[in-house]
Amino acid sequence: MCVQENKSIELKRLPGIRTLGLHSATLLALTISPPLLLAETPIVIGPLPIEAVTSWIGPNGGSWDQAANWHTGIVPGQGSNPENIDLLDFDTNTGSTKQFSVNSLMGSGHLTVSRALGLAAASSLGALTQRRTTIFGSGNLTVSGDATLHMAVQIGSGTTFLQGNTTVTGSNLDTLGQDGLRLDNPKKISWT
């Protein structure tokens, strides 16, 4: 397209949106003044690429491994395409029958990990309980509230940032941070 002299092009960002299952999306409006040809209204370009999010709709304390607890009706973290998970402010447990691997995980509630959980990208939780299970992967995990790690194993290149009070118990403390995964807690960690 050829732009004639004395024409200006204005590109502005429209407010982002948030819908169930979508991160914020940015829409762009392109206004050409004075209008070229018949383009008297802004041309909307977008939405730009959006990362899909699988959102929790289950009850507080519900189980991850139940399809009815997810807005998609499908249990996330079992396929070949790791997903981004939003647990919102609900307390959730992973159930005890399956291992889950996701791209990222976010939520302000309490997650109880009852089986292995893989994280590929930066993730955050309000609180964490990990009992006789493994958290693995390259994604950093930030837990803003309290954490309880009982006979827990954390492996991979990610770092787990425990910002609340933390209790670590069990006989396999030597495997807690194997393979480079590191626990980082500026507060007191209680080891027993």
C-alpha cells in the first residue's frame, strides 16, 4: 500500500479484555487521517496472539482430576500441549491418580499436590502442600503464603520461592533440591 504525502497514521492500544479462559488480549486500532480511499473508520487489527488459559470452575477444595471442575470440561495437564492454568482463589488438590504437566499455573488459593506436577514456565500460588510427591520442571514457582513439604521431591532447573512460613518434614530431604532446583525462602524454614 502506498501512503500519500500529508497523511498521518495513528496506532493506539485499546483496553485489554479478560474472559474466562483467556489472558488479557490487546487490540490495536489503526486510524489514517485524512482517510485514504473509503477508510473513514478505524481499522481494528487483532486480537494479537493470546495464550489460552484453562480456568478452574470447581468447588473450593475440589479435585484437579475431575473434568467437571474445569471450564473446558477436560482435565488439563495430560496432553502433549502444556496449558496455562488459572486456579483463581480456590483451594484445589491434584488428586492421587495422575501426574500433570502444565506450562504455567497461577492462583491465590492453596494447592495440595498429591501426585507429580510439572511446571515449564513461571507459576504462582497462594499456598502449597506437597506430600510424598514430586514437583519438576524448568518453571520457577512462587508461593506467597505458607508451604508444607512432607517427603517432597523437587527436581529440575526451576527455583521454588517460598515467601511464607515453610515446614519441611520427612526422611528424603537430600532429594528435595536435586538436579539444580533450589528452594528460596527469606523467612524461617522449619526442618524436622
